[in-house]
Amino acid sequence: MRLSQRASAIKPSSTLEITTLAKKMRAEGIDVIGFGAGEPDFDTPSNVKEAAIRAIQEGFTKYTPVPGIDELRAAIAKKLEKDNNLVYRPSEVIVSCGAKHVLFNAIMALFEEGDEVIVASPYWETFLEQIQLMGATPVIVQTDESTDFQVTRELLETAITKKTKGLILNTPCNPTGAVINREHLKAIADLAVEKNIYVISDETYEKLVYEDAEHVSIASLNPEIKELTLTVGALSKSYSMTGWRIGYAAGPAEVIKAMVNLQSQSTSNPTSIAQKAALEALTGPQEALSEMRLEFLKRRNYIVQELNTIPGVSCLKPKGAFYVFPKVSGLYGRTYQGRIISNSKDLASYLLTEARVAVVPGSAFGSDQHIRLSYALSMEHIWEGLHRMKEAIGKLL
């Protein structure tokens, strides 16, 4: 059977591949520590699970409106006003099957062949794949440690052409944990308004910011940028609801309407039961979220401290999310039993086979000098995983 060029060109998710491989190895009895998954190890809060059970018991198991039930859209609008200083009508909100689905709908609604969409590197690889799937062209701007991996107006200006139609922002960022500060966001907003560039702002990790970091929604900065911005969020990371598949977006009415039309002809509504659970997550007690964030903070501090003790490795302390993105290029050129470590894939492969530790090569995110480790796993596993890494790296000559 001959596949379409579109289907043949798309690449599988590197993070999901690594996670699947680690699970397969565990099923085979191999003791693997997995730093690959972008998934909290905490259970979904009990009140959220109970809301889903009630929905089943009460027979809330049928179709719902395509963009989500009215109560959930209203709760999201209220959340955006309270937390993000953004005022939207419920009709300007869409609920989809996870943030990835929201982004797919948004990119399909806004971009087409011939358009250029700017993405900052290191990036979440799905951005590039979805842009290319629509026939548009991703244009990469490279960030690094000198700006704490924050994208700036100056970087964006170098990438803008007559074909530039959009910009995807991700703050807090996967994979770097970078949080774009208010000053940079104001300058980016001014540029987007001047050039009439659409902004998709992926704020999935907004609740996971640490210490003095401030999460700012770019659409809140002024009315002009709000009219150009689609704000994307999800409950997956903040409420440990990855499997429930609930994401959302808020933005200009015509964009939301187009996304609803697309959704009506693809997936239809998100799962009815998950919507009731999401409603409880947003409107119920929030203590579990605060406890989870505090635990992530402890883990972040420990993993950064330990990574920086490894010769040839350096790691910035991220301001948000639950990833570290250490620079490991200082290890390149070293060998073990004739095996040369030349890039991030080589190192990831070596750590998996020699240390039984799964990490994601930075090349998947646009930076071959780095690897990504999630600290969304227990302190016990983090300690053991880092111990194994140190031993394996110590064998390199």
C-alpha cells in the first residue's frame, strides 16, 4: 500500500519512543530508570477522579457540544481572568483532546503552504511536525544559555520575512524549563503587532514556575496583541491528568470558530467524563497542585546540583516545567571500549545500554549539544539514575 507523502514525512515523537522503549525493557525484566517521560509521577487528585466516577454513575457518557460543555468553557474563561488577566467569553474558548490536539487545530486553522512560522530552539518537536504537516515552513531561531534560553525580539527580527505569518511561543518551555520574562514578552508583543504576526502561546506548564519566576500570558499585555494571540493550556501537567486528554485554547472568535469546525469533522467532542473531571480540577480544591509544585522544586534543585558535579556536563537551573536540559557536548569525542560518543544520540544510547538510564537526546529538540531529563519521577529514582549516569560517564576515556 502506498502512503501519502504527508503521512510518510511525519516523524514519531522522540520522547514517546524513549518512554515506550524504557517500558518495554522494564517489562522484559530490565531495571531501567526513565528520565524521558513528560508526565508527573503523582496520582490524579482524588476529587478529580471522584468527579469522573460520578459522571459515569449519572450517565454523563454521551456526546457533548463539539467545543466542550458550557460549564467547562465558562470555568476556563474564569480561570483565565483570575490567573492570566485575560477576559474571554466562554464562546471564545475551545476544549480539545489535550494541548497537542488544540495546537493541531490551531495550526491547521491559521497556516497553509507558503507561510512561515517562527519557532525558538530548543523546541518541542511537535511544533515543527505539525507546521510541516500543514505545508507551512518552520523557521528556527536559536536560543542558548546566554539568555537562559529565552527568546528575544532581537532574535525574532532576524527571522522575519514577507512570508512570516506566525510565531509559536512556549513558556514555561519544554525542553529547557525557560520562562520568558515580562520585559522580553512586551518587546515580542510589540514586534508581533507591528508585523501583524499571529502568536500561538503554549502555556501548558504555567502552574509549574519556581521561586521568583513569573508566568505572564503575552495576550494580557495589551488589546492589540490579544487580537493576534491564541492562548493554549492544558490540565495534563498541572493536575497530573495526562491520560485524561483535556486541553483548551482561548482567542479571537473567528479563530475559535474555525477550530470548532475542524474538530467537528475530526474528533468531535472531548470525552464527556474527562470534561467533568476537568471541571472539578479547575473549580475544586487546589492544594494538590501546590504540594506537587513544592516537590518538583526540591527535585529540580537536587538534579541540577548533581548534574553540575559531573565533569563535562553543565546545567542551568530552569525556572519552570519539570525538565533540565544539561549541556553535554563536553563529553563528545570520548570513548568506551572503542565506542565513540559523537553526539546526543550516541550519549543517550550509551547511557541506556551501559547505565540502564533513559534520557532524550537534545537533537530531538533542535540542540545536539544537550540532553533532556525529566524530574517528574521520585527522588529515589532520581538519585539512582544520577548515580548510574555518573558511573557510566566516569568510564568514558
